Amino acid sequence: SSGINAEYGGLSRENAMENMPVPLFEEDMEIDYISCGRSHSAFLTKDKSLYLCGWNKYKQCSEDANEDIYLDNRLKVNTPSATDVVDVVCGPWSTYFTTD
């Protein structure tokens, strides 16, 4: 960056932030895929479990929840036994997933 941005601390190498890991899930939980909507996210794990969190105004995270779902209280989507989630896509106000 150059010019006024660098002078006021925006986007300059001197003020670059350090990358740091943030523990969002348990250590043994491996995330395979993430999809993001306007204000919600879906996380598909390597063991084919699906977790959702975020703004839930249009029930894009859960029809059962009446409030937003924060990451530390993320919602695991229950599927019929012996059924794995194989793909997930978030639209701006929706979430779609497929099972095997």
C-alpha cells in the first residue's frame, strides 16, 4: 500500500497484523469445507457432520431456533442415521445441503 492509507495505518507492511490461529472447534474436529451466506456460515467436517451458525432471521440456520446462533453455540444438523452430509451451499438468506 502507499499514499494516505499507509500514513494512517491502513494496509501498510509496517502495520501488518500477525496471522494467529483461532480455536473455533474442538482440536480433533477437522473442517473439510466452509460455505458462507450473507450473515451465516456452514461447516462440513471430514466425518460428514454439518454445523451452522450466524444470523437466523430467515431460519437459514434452523427452523427450530428463534434467535441467532453464535459460533460458540453452533448448531449441529441432525440427519437420519447412517446418512452423511456430502455437500453444503449457503445463499444470501438460505442454506442447502445434500446427503448420501
